[in-house]
Amino acid sequence: MNLTADLDDLKEEIKAHAIDCGLDFFDVVYEVLTHDQMNQIAAMGGFPTRYPHWRFGMEYEKLSKSYTYGLSKIYEMVINNDPCYAYLMQSNPVGDQKLVMAHVYAHSDFFKNNCYFAHTSRKAIDEMANHGARIRNYAERLGHETVETFLDCCLSIENMIDIHSTYIRRQEEAKAQSQLTEEDDDTLKVERIRSKDYMDRFVNPKEFLEAKRRELEEDRKKKKRIPEEPTRDLLQFLIAYAPLERWQRDILTIVREEAYYFAPQGMTKIMNEGWATYWHSRMMTEKLATDQEIIDYADHHSGTVHMPPGGFNPYKIGLELFRDIEDRWNKGKFGKEYDEADNLGQREKWDRGLGQGRQKIFEVRRVYNDVSFIDEFMTPDFIDKHKFYQYARDPHTGQLRIVSRDPVRIKQTMLYQLTNMGRPFIYVVDGNYKNAGELYLAHKHNGPDIEIKFALETLKNVHKIWQRPVHLQARIDDDMILFSFNGDQSRQQTIHDDLPKPAHQVG
């Protein structure tokens, strides 16, 4: 449904206010939907032309029942695309539509300018439609059950990607001039440093040549390993090495591409929602809300940012952090001199009148993700001011009680929950384990634990793709356990010296 004349005028007014605020966004195309249409599109991640799958139906049922029973309501959805697509709920009153439009322009600004979205497709609407058409074609040609069963396996591991791989070069670039030459007898020949004959034994001593030969031998061995180095991108590894049919490889590629498209949204949830809430709050209170609308706005806004003790609300945390950063940089509450001020009253009254707050929050919006955002700006003063303490229920009374006010521990716990979007770090370390083509995965314990039940089910799905035995190394309590699945049965055993070693080790 197209915008009414009143909503179209409202859109232009809010767009002008957003530009005045300094926001830089894609063109926004609004669609007005009924609550049922909104639930359908939300169930598919905002893309109505995605491939068909039963999990979208389950999500639709959950959203529909939640709306029917008054437990939740979707006010808007916005898609990272150029132009940016946003969906408005038809039943929203005018005050809510103002809030939503202001919120959408800030989201679009974040999508366009945050560096973690720089590598995402800006034609996602078209690409998702193309993915849907390809998978529907496979289903018509090969059978819906066959395609859906394989798609289930792919979706069960869709998050096993390297979310930072698009921003960091993981492997060294190839050397411009190789030092390795191979003779017909497959022996290694070290390239000697040029010198006069009488200087050769000094310029190329025996120890130097032997060391270079050992280095080249090791390089050759690494090149024979699959993978050459441990990799977190299991999907890419399976695409490259699993014995898949062409249609299977294409579906796995589709799942991987979409996983990388959605990954930055998981990496910047707190910042993105905090940024949008910050700007809709400013525009509504300073420019948009009428006297009749301000009470309803305040009620909805308080519900949006409400965070009970022990809770985690990305809207609240992100909003308060952006406000705190702006205030600190306006007053100069940063740097060595401020950090070393040990008088509490002095810190509270500190105001150098720098006025750099607005500039700073735009810089933060551009270059940070949630982990670096919290690590850098969630100060002990901020934690204490907002009472972001750790809570637990008293086993005797059932009441919530503070168990820690330690800002280091509180921030560390939050960072653990956010690192890798709260998922375990799983590496592919050997694609030819025991020299039998078996797949060896390893969990690197630097955050979330492995849940055994889900790990075993995931191994079964990886086996369906790899088609040979698969293994997962994980630390459970104080023991290093190897979980295995060979197609018929699961097995777990404590790792000891007698077991064959994988090509690489992951701590």
C-alpha cells in the first residue's frame, strides 16, 4: 500500500529534520502494511521474496499469536538496501508514524555509514529474490522434500562463518618472487643470495641454507594441509571441499551469502538501535510531537528503553552510551588529565566547554561495533550511574539481589556475551583427519561454552554435507572431549596421546 497524502507530507517533513540533524541516509521507500502482512514479512527477515522454508512459517505463527494476545507488536521494519525499504504498520496512530519514520532515517544513516556494513550488498532486495527463485526452481525440479532436507542442514550451520573475514586479511599475500624451485626428483632447491664465488661461503653459509630448506619443507607441508590454516568459515570450506552436487553447492553458497549479509546487524545491534533511538528521541521532543502526542510518545519511549535489573536492552544501553559520549566530549571528560583526577566532586563538575560531542558520536557511529563500543566507552562511572550491576535471585527469598558491582567483571561478562555474537568459536582444523578424509573441528574456548546436545545434532547435519565422519574437539569442564559422528552413531571420548593428531592445533 502506498503512503497517503498526509503520510507523504509527514515523510518529507521528517526527512528535512533528519538532514538538519546531520544524518546521511539512502533514499527511503515506505510501504504501509496491515498487521498480518507485517508479521508475514517480519517472519522472512524483511524480504517477502525469500526462499520458502518451514522455519519462516513457525516464526509467522509465533508473531501472529504474540500480536493476537497483545504480547508484542511490530511498529516498523527497515531493510539495509539502496534505496532503503521501510514498512509501516497501517494501524499506528500519526504520533507513532512520526516516531517510526524518524527511527528509520537514523537506521538508514547507520547502514550507509557504519564501516561494518561497507561490504554488504546494497541490492539485497533483488539478490534475495534471485536466491528465492533459484531454490524454488531446484525444489520444482528435484522435489520439495529433497531440497528442504538439504536446506535444513545448511541452515543449522549458517552462523558458522568468520564474521570479521570481510574486514581483515587472514592470510599473507603471495610473495612477489618465490624462493622455492622444484627439480625433477622432487627435491627442494634453495635460492642462494647472489655473491662473488669467493664470498659465497660467507654470504650463503651452510647453516643458513639448511634453515631455509627446513622452512621451505614446512611451507610445502602446509600447502598439502586442508585447510592450510585453521578457519572459522566452515561454510566456505564445505563449498570448496565437500563432495556436493552442483545444486547443493549453490544452495550452500546462498545460505553463506545471506549469513554474511545479516552478520553486521548482529555485530552492531546495540549501536544501531541506540543510534536510531537517540535520533528519534531528539526529533520527537524537539521538532515533531504535538502537545496531544507527547504523552503517548513518552509512554511508548519509556517502554522501549525499559530495562529491569539483570536485563539486557540494546535500545537502553545504546541510547545511554551515545548520550554519555556526547556529554563527555562536550565537557572534555576524557584524556589523561581527567582520568587521573581522583576527587569525585572535581570529576562531576568537570567542564572544559569543548563542544565536541556531536562530532564524536558521528565518529563512533562510523567506526565501532558493539564489542569495541562497550569496551571503549562503558566506563566505571557509567556503570555505576545506570546501575548496570550483576544480579541473581536469592534461593531462599526469590528476590533479585546484586551479586557484583565490579565494573571490570560486569563489562567483561557483557563482552563475553557479545563476542562472535554470543556464539562459540568453532574452527576447521583438518579436512583429512587420520588421512581418511574425515573432518575435524575444534572449539576455541574464549567465551561461550559448547552445548553438548546442540553440538551433536549439528555434527549430524555437517556429516550429511561432508558425507564422511566428522569430529568436534571441545573442552567440557576440565576435560578435552572429542565428539564424533560416523553416519550411524555418535561417540565421545576423552582426548589422550594415543589419538591421531589433527593437522593444526587450536587452544
